[in-house]
Amino acid sequence: MAQTKKVSGTPTKTAQEIKEWYEKNYKNIQNFEKVQEALKLIDPTKNVSRSYNTFDKTKLRTYMKNPIAQYKNLRNLSKYLYYRSSVYRRLIWYNATMIDTNARSVIPLIDLNKGGDKKKVLKAYYDTLTVLENMNTQLEFLKAYIIAWREDVFFGTAFYDDTGYFILPNDPDYCKVSGAYYTGDLSYMMDMTYFTKHQDMIEWIGEPFKSMYAEYQRDTTNNRWLPMPDEYCVCFKVNIDDLEVPLPPYINLFNSLINLADLEDIQAVADEQQIYKMITATIPHSDDKDAVDQFLIDPNTAIDYYNKLVESLPDYIAAAITPIPLDVLTFGDDQATDVNKIENATKTVFNTSGGAQLLNSSSISGTTAWQGAIKFDEKYATASLLPQTQAYLNRFLSYHVSNPAKVKLLETSPYTKSVLKKELLEEATYGLPTALTVNNLNGFNELETMSLNFLQSEVLNITESFKPLQSSHTQSSSDNKGGGQTKDIGGADGISDDGEASQDKRDRSNG
């Protein structure tokens, strides 16, 4: 169990400045070149002039035989496929966007035995909301979720101040999970040899890297791996059942994804061949068998005409001049079949992904099946990351707020949020305190909701300024000035015309 401790010193730059520096130096920090070097799945014997790569699947099978030993190569392969395959990228984003950090309830905890001090509760609640407002969790955590679903684990260093909140991603090759905090979220350690090549990061950012590297220099043997200080530590892992080995969650799809990429490349070449044309010009020659190479047209003249022809040809049309007749050999092809192969391969990837069948809409038929698939995908995507996120938020707040309120993230997704909102509205009719949570689901946080309510009621006085028009639906039956329809009850004596006729009939009968 990780212990809560703080590091002395503060970053020399603000969170916003660190964010801008990272975005500017992103490629150098991530070192994209090592991805290609680590993969070694590109066949060097293939023509490099082509616009696609041919993968050595034998190498991939070697990795899969011992994935624990090859987890770095597999992680880099996952990163490569993320940029190479639109199907894989879509699958990663589908899972990463399942968690809505705005779907929450912020709860100030009180002592039920002693009761709550209203001023203290209000201050704790407001301070907590202010920090959450400045964190912009939906955007910052989304970036972490994408990496986690792509590589299994995300290692980050969090920076927070008046300028905002930013999580600096750390190189996973130099990080490893070390345990869990009392809240339940994960801690990790970082290999200090990373900074031997990134001295500029230490000098520019400062803490916590400055103190960590200084500790490493005092004992390079025993202090190589150091824990990330608690207030800076951010770590999310998808495969929570194995903390030691980080394997991409969709590792079993890699072979199918490579096959799909190959099919798409082959189809691209086939499509190009369909529009490619060649014009051949044959120089006529004498029919006299004894007259070898006796052309009826001077070759130099033929070349002059050929050059004129080439200059006027559009793209995808080539020309050749030859003294012998040419024939064109074609191989049987069926573009429709090739397209079907790609579609079937795509369906296979989605249907075997352990969820996300909704990305292949043709596999879902009926509302019940759709709702069931959504709930399954939601549970799969949030089961491990949602409680980790909630635990981290509450731990982070403890460093920046005195007696912070508790953040509770709701088990919902963008696809089921409307259903949850309906349930909360129904529960509100029984007096349950769900109003703020409902408006969170509408996209307004607690501070925004209370501010809008104050603006509407106290500042603009909208409830008095904007009144509905009077109608039968807005007035009671007792209002004689208008509103609901009333029955015509006749004259001054209160008897209707029909009533008077009946009374006259009775009077005549009685004489």
C-alpha cells in the first residue's frame, strides 16, 4: 500500500506553461522513431517505393508466443496500429469516451452525531467545486484513457495551480506499477536513467523531477527506481487483474488488424490498376522476311511523335514505343469480392473485440439488443477505470482542499445518460436530493447550476417577468374572470332553457 507523502519544492513553471511546452516538444518526448525500430515488422525485401507496408506476421507470432517478455514490442505495435488502422483507432476511442467525469455528485460529508456546521460545509463544498472547475477533468482524463486502452496503462505527472490542471504523460518504458493508495488508485515508480537523456526537462519543469533526480545521483545503484510523489502521481490501468505486466487490452486483435490493413492496401492497388491505362505505339516494319529491322517509318520520326504524345497524356496513362506488337495479360479479379472481404474482416474485428459491436451496426437488430449491447460495452469500458478515476480525484482533492467534499462518479455513459436522468427525476418526486445531479447530466456543473439559478431568480427575476399566457389550463374553475369553460345555467333564476320547458310541461299537467 502506497504511503501518502509530499515532495518539497514546486515546479518552476505553471501548469499552463508545462502544457504548452509538452505540446511543442511532443514528438521529441514520445520518440516516434523508436516505434518503427521496435516493431521490426516491415519486410525490407519489399519495394519501399510503394505507399503501404507489408508486415512480417511470423515476427508477430513470435511476440505472441511470449507476450510477457515482448510487452514493449507489443505496446509499440499497438501504438503503430492506432495510427495505421482507422478501425483500431475507432475502437480505442469508443471505450475511452465511455466515462463521463461530469456525470457526478459532489457530497460534503458531515458528522451525523454532531450535525453539520453550515458555514464549514458550504466552504468545503465550494472549495471542492472550485478545484474541480479548474481541472477540466473531461479533457485531461480522456487523453489518459486513450493511452490506457491503447497500451493498458497510463503513467502521468499531474500539475495544478491557478492556471489550471495538466497531466504530463511519462514514457511507459521507464515506468512500472508499484502498488495502490489507500483510496484504491494506483501508484508507480519511474526509472531515473530516463533523465540522463532529458536533462532539459528537469531544468525547465523543476519539481518533482529535480528532487527525484538529485536523490538518484546520491545513490545510482539503489535509487534508480523511485516512486512518483503522491500529489503528482496519476496512474490508470485497464487490466487491473495483473498489475505487473502491461499488455494492450486488444492484443488478440493484432493479427486481424494487420490482415485488414493488408486487404485495404491490396484493394488500393487493385483500384489503381482499374484506372491505369497504357498506350502503345508500334513502328510498322516491312513484311519481307529477308529485310531484318527494315522499318516503314524512320525511328527518329516515330520517336518525335512519341515524345509529343507523352507530353499530352494525363495522369494514370502511360505510353510506350516498341518495334514489336504487344499484348495485355489480365488476371481474373472481382472488385465486389475484394470489397466484401474488407467488410467481413472489419466485422470480424468488431465482433470479436469483447464488446463494441455497436461500431458494426449491422450486427445489432432491435431496440432490446441495442440497449443490451450498450450496457455490456459500458460495463466493460468503465469497470476498472471508473473506480480508479473516482479514487484518484478524491485523493487529489485531499492535497488541495481542507476537508474536501467527496466526489462520486455515476455509472453511466453518453449513450445511457438520458435513461439515468429520467430515473433521477422520478426519484426527485419522492424528495430525494437529485436536482444538482440531474443538471450535471444536462452538461451544467454544480457551480453553473447555482449561478444560473441565482441569475434567474434574484438578478433577472425571470419567474416574475416571464409569465405564461392565461388559458383554461392555467386558471382554476373558481375564477369567474375567465379560464375554464363553464356550463350555461340559463337566466337569473339559475334555470336553463331546457329546465324551463320541463317546468312548463309539469305546470300544464297540474292544471
